[in-house]
Amino acid sequence: MTVEGEGCDFRLTVISDQFAAMRPVQRQQMIYSRINPFITNGAIHAVSMVLLTKAERAGQLDK
């Protein structure tokens, strides 16, 4: 996982095979469930996500 950003705006890149059987919205829900306390308390205001399996990431690198 990588996290980029400053202030309250972040970009998350998570590579995990746990995403293999999930639709994109399910992947986002999984991550939001873990970061929701930080959104609720204002530590995170905006977040963008790239959520891929290892195979999907490898396919991006081949291009």
C-alpha cells in the first residue's frame, strides 16, 4: 500500500489479492470501512483510490 497526499487530501494505492473476487465498489467499501474513523474526525477530507490485485498491477506494468 502506498499513501500520498498532504493536509486532508490523500491518494491510496492498494495491491492485494483479497480484491480478486470483488467488484470495484466492493473494493472501495472494504477500504472505506477501515478509514471511516479518519473521515469522520476530519483527518481525511478527500481520498482517491487505486485498488488492484497483483495480477492487475502486473498487467499495468507490462503496458
